[in-house]
Amino acid sequence: MRQLCPVCAQANLFCSLVDKAHKCSQGHVLSWPQQRVPIVKSPRNQLWCPKYLKFYEDVDWKEDNVNPRLRTAVIDPRSTSLAVREEFERVKGMFFSFVQKDPQSIQRHFEISRIVFLDNTEIEESFHEFYCQLVSRMMEHQTQTWAPSEQMEEGEKEKNYWQQWILSYLDNYVIRVSGNECVNLIAGWHGASEQKCMSIARSNFYDPKELENVMQTDPGYFGKGIYFTQYPSYSSMYSSDPCLLVSWVLLGRPYPVTEHPASRCNLLGSPLKAGYDSHYVVVKKSSEKVYFPCQPHETPDYDEVVVFTKRQILPRYIIYFSSTPSEENQNSPLRTSPISTTPLELRDASLIILWVDDNQRNSERDHLSNMIRKTDPRVNIKEMGSSSEAKVWLERNPTVLLKTRVITNRVRQGNERAGEKLIS
């Protein structure tokens, strides 16, 4: 079994393995106790936490009266703290990234009235443990991806093509920040009342086994699990209040669903498909609030993500908003649009360079970056650890694509340059 370097894992570098000499590819020489350190010590990982950890010091926390492990804070865009303002802009940008992709939502103007940050240490610790399990499995089986059976009959070939199409749709998921297809950390939307959102924040969602004594709207068309989507308008159908819950969700290895609920081999109320960590399906409307798997020749209306344990979920934000038809344009300090989410430093930059490099200690890159900045201080250089991270950045900043260039010194199998698909 190959050992992941725990020092590199702190920086989310999952390609750095320890050899027989106890030395990793980044040059860290580990003593025996260090090799026994868990993959990531702190559950507050930069992948699902605010950009600046000072955020936790600068916001006004409100302790929950029901669960002492939960505290909440309103993210104030007018705060004197840079960390708090940055987090508001980040969540606001994420909100509108989803709105831009949603055909039903993009026809309306949205106004965010409030964003509540949820900090439940018990849930985050459990979420972090599951994340570490996925990373450990990834290091043991680095080539593990979805693949069809080698021997397929004619009907299976058609299903294989369908499933490949579904997974290609997942590749374009708006917020997918893990940087590795075996982890698949995404932001998922869930519609519920404000009271229900707070209940989830206190104790997380119900596991499927716990749902037997809970009233449900349906048995689960694509499996008996916990459902999310990347379409705000879809999740709003299930919310009685003008708010939505945003959670970080670990998809792991997703099963691409093609089974129709009315077919003989359906997944209606079924457990997780063996060999996978979640289900993913793109759907087409059949009738009022009834959606079935969309076929490749059709245009999907929405998608659905299904996970089967609450350990894969970290409830993080409750976003309160109002919306009006597009012709009713309102002026408000909290009124937001895709253009307004672009940071000032990017709007003023003469050129933006995304440098894709999984080696965070590349002295040659640092030297060249400094030379470029001295030549033109208005050049903005963003360092990316993976192509997936660069893809997310590009999707979050659509207004500056014309002056953005991607640089990489990484090569995949077959001499494909890493990041090449991002700019093709």
C-alpha cells in the first residue's frame, strides 16, 4: 500500500507519495511518527472553509439554544473585516454561478437579503473523516474511475453511451472543487423551510435508515437517499420560505443513473448501487414536479445528486433571497448580478494568467511570475493546483475570459497538456 505524505496533504496535494526511504515527491523526509499522522489533521479544510480563517474570529457568532455544537453568523457585506467581506463575495458569486446555468432562474432578477454561515463542529468532523477515507482510497487505487464492463451486449452498449453522456454532464458541474474525480466535492442545493434548514444545521440530514419513521414525499425515484441539485429553481420547488440550504457534498464515485422509475430494473427506494458512493442523474420534466432520466438526444431540465449517508454532507449556508421578473430592475446595495461578482483586481487587470501546477514549491515558476509582475504590475497571476480547480475558477469569472490565459507545465498520458481542454 502506498503512503500519502501527510505534510503535502495539509495543502491538498494528493499526488505526493512516500517511498521506501520515507521521502515524498515534494522532498519531505518523514520520521516514523510523522508517517502515522492522519491525512489531514484539522477538519477545517480550505476546500470547504472560508478563504481566510480569520473569518471565524471576525464574525458575530450566535450560539444555538438547542445544539451547543452549532453556532451561526450572518455574513455582513459591510463588515470592516476583509475576511468577512471576501466570504460574502465568494458565496454571492457561487449563488450567481448557479443562477446563470439555470434556465428558469436566469429569467429573473435576484436580490440576496441575508447569508447565514453554519458552523457545526460535530458534523464537520464527521464530514472530514469521510473525506479522508475517499482520499486514502484514491491513493490506493489511483486509476479508479467509472468504466463499463469489457463484455457488453448490444443493449448494454447503448446504456454505456448514455452513462458516459451523463458523466460528461457532471464534468460541467458549476461548483466542483475537489480536483479529483474520486473525491468530487461539490456544492449542492436543497429546498426546505427555514425551520427545516435550521433543524438540518443542528443534526444534519436523516440517514436513509432513519427515514423509516419520517414522513416522505416519495420513496426516492433514484434511490432511497438524500437529494441535492445544482439548479436553484428546482430546489425552490420544495421550499416554503424564500431561502435555500447550500451544503458541501462529497460525491466520491458517482453512479450515472439511466433507470426509469417505472421500468422493471428501477432504483425506486433502492439502496446505493454497489461499488459507488452516490447516484447522479440528469432529468427531464414528465409532469408537475415529476422528472425522469433524460436521454442524450434530449435537453435536460435539471439534475439530481443522491448520497446515502449524512457523513457525505456538510450544511454550510442558508441563503435568503427575493426574485422579481427580469423587467423589474431594482437598485439595492445587496442587488447582485454575474458582473458585480467579479473582484475589482480582476476587472482592472491587463492580463490574467492561470498557472496550473500541482507543485506548490516550483522555484522556476515563482521566478518567472515575479519577472512578469515587474514587467507589468497589472498582470494578475493565479496559481492553480489542478485543471479542475482552474475550470471552477473560469466558470466563476466568465466576464474576464477574453483576457485570461492558461499556462501549464504538466502533461497527461498521450501527451495531452493538462488544462488543454479548458482553452480548446
